[in-house]
Amino acid sequence: MKKAFVIGALLVVLTLSLGGSVASKGTDNGATYEQLRLFTEVLSIVQNQYVDEVPPKDLIYSAIKGTLRGLDPHSSFLDPESYREMQVETSGSFGGLGIEITLKDDILTVVSPIEGTPAYRAGLQTGDRIIKIDGLSTKDMQLPDAVKRMRGKPGTKVTITVVREGWTESKDFDITREQIRVQSVRSADLGGGIAYVKLRQFQEQTPGDLSGTLEKAAKSGMKALLLDLRNNPGGLLTAAVEVTEEFIDDGKLVVYTEGRVRNQNMRFTAHAKKSYPTLPMVVLVNQGSASASEIVAGALQDWKRAIVLGTQTFGKGSVQTIIPLSDGSGLRLTTAKYFTPNGRSIHGKGITPDIVVELPKDAQKDRQPSLDPMEDLKKDLQVQRAIDVIKTMRIIEQQRPPQNLQGQVRPQ
């Protein structure tokens, strides 16, 4: 019993150290202590009477994982190894399959495969439910555990068992891991002064890469922009803000967050030195557009800076804070929700396009790119519809009375 008491006491200290500084005014500490007494009692019984002896650390880790699993799909406990691996997620280079995953209705679900990666080439799609990884059931599996199992040395294989809407049975995907180096910005000239820019992810280098791409396009005669955020699972909040700054006036609100703790209530406004706040543009989105992608699309839509075209976005509108712990582990904890400039909460809802354009169901079957990327864009129904919208916007713009353009890019 002495050992159990020590573990229980340590747990109380751990809980107080994590929660004491952020407790809200409504927190009932007395009730919390009472429930901790019950938890310590259960922990003591398990340690002394469970059929097999379990190391105290494993018991504590399991208890913490269970606590966080009950909060929401995005909060999780990171053991020291998972915490170290997490630190490479936004670096733009890592070994794995190239998919963003989440828990949706307690099922491991694909948010989006990243274009050009093994998962994308294998045919994994947004909304696919992963029920097994190398034969191991993903039921009750935490996100960090799933990520760890899918990552590995380049050249090694992993088998993903997937259930997809419309299928009568599951299917195995044997995928060879690669060193994932994501080039976050890709561009093309669609002709007629229309520039096409695709953002695959929001990484540290994305805003700088986008700025350079836009500057080059402007020198080549850009009169309108098609910004493609389809299958972009998100990334860094700061990158999303800096990308939006390119297209709205200085000082305008991009996004704001609200949480229980005061320092989680933040407002992000544009601080653009050189931008394109009058450039006619269309933003492409789909179910694989999540998080940071939704911030950009939502802000541009609220400020009426762009026509959003495509299908409903994923609806991931919460902010996770990574909190390091004393033993090298960490918490990924949902601490706030973000809202568009007009106060819309995206979480669980997503962004509804101004113009809904569904792709044919068989459009995703063959993802092998042609030798000429322009051929793929010409066959893309949503891209072609967006071009039609831009042409209409430019005609309307040309019919307006002349204004002081102040050096901004306008259609001609």
C-alpha cells in the first residue's frame, strides 16, 4: 500500500503543477481533490491486486492518456519519444507516408494526403477511415501512437487497412515510406493574366515562398489569382496569418482565438508591407482543406476579398498548445477555438464555399500526374470553373468607373 500511496501523492502533485496556474474562476478545487482521492484509491487497488504487476510509470501514463482521450480528438499525451517526433512535424522534412490524420467520431480518419507523397500516389483519400496499421487495430489508438506506427525508415513498408464510403469491405494499402520533403508552394501560368498558386501545407517557409512566387507572377503580368487550398491539411497558425496578409489591407483582422485562459485570447491582424489587396482572386477548397487553410479561406471570404469555390471544408477550428513536462514528455492540449473576422466558428462546421462545385466521384481514381502539369489543370473541373468565375469578375471590374488604384494590381 505504501507504494500505491506514493504514486497517488505524486499524481496529486503532478495534477496541481499542471492545473494550478491555469485554473479558471469556476474551478471547484474541493471537488477536484475529492475525485483525486477516488482516483488514488483505484490506482492503489490496481497496483496491488491486478493479476500482473504493472510498472508505476505505465499506470500513470495510461491514466493521463485516458484523461485526455475523454476531452476531444485533438488532445493527447506525448511520451518522450512521441514528443521528440512531434517537433519535426512542421519542419517540412520527415520520414513517413505523407498524410494528415485525425480522430473523427473516435475513428482514425484521413484529413488529407499531401500531394506528391506515397500516401497520395497510393490513392488514399480525404475521409478514409484507417482501421488497422500493420494488422493492429486502431480502435482506442491515440493520434501520436498512430503517427509513430506509420513513420519509419525510408524504404520500409507499412500496410494500412482502410474503409471508404461506398465500399462493401475494407482494403489494404501497402505503402513504402519515403523521406517526406514537402514543397509547400507550386505555381503555374494559366494564361490571360491568371496566375495559379497551390499551397500544400502551411510551414515556416510558406509565407516567404508565396511572396516570392507572387512577386514573380506580378512581373510576368498577373492580373488575377487562383489560390488552391484543396487537400491542404493546415500547419502553422502564424503562416496562415502571413499568407492572408498578402491579400488584405494593413490592420484588418485575420483571425482571433478564444479560450478559458486569458493568454489564449489573441487577435491576429494584417501587417503587410507589400500586398495585393485588390487583386481579383478565387480560392479553391474541399473536404481536405483544414485548420490553417480554413483560416485563410474564412478571412478572405469574410472581407469579401475572394470567391471561395469547391466543397465544404473539414471543420478543424481548434488550437492545440504543446506543453512540455518534466520527464521529457508533453501534452498536446486544446486550449482555444479560432474564429473568422466575422465571428464564425469553423470547428465542426467548416467553411461553406460561395460557389459549390462537386468533382465527379471517379475523378480521384487515377492520381498519376501527366508529364505536363498544365494538362492536369485543364482537366480539373473546379479549376476550369474558377477560371470562368475570374473572367466574369474581370469583366465586371472593367465596367466600373476608373478609381485611384494606388499602384495595386488590377485587371486590364
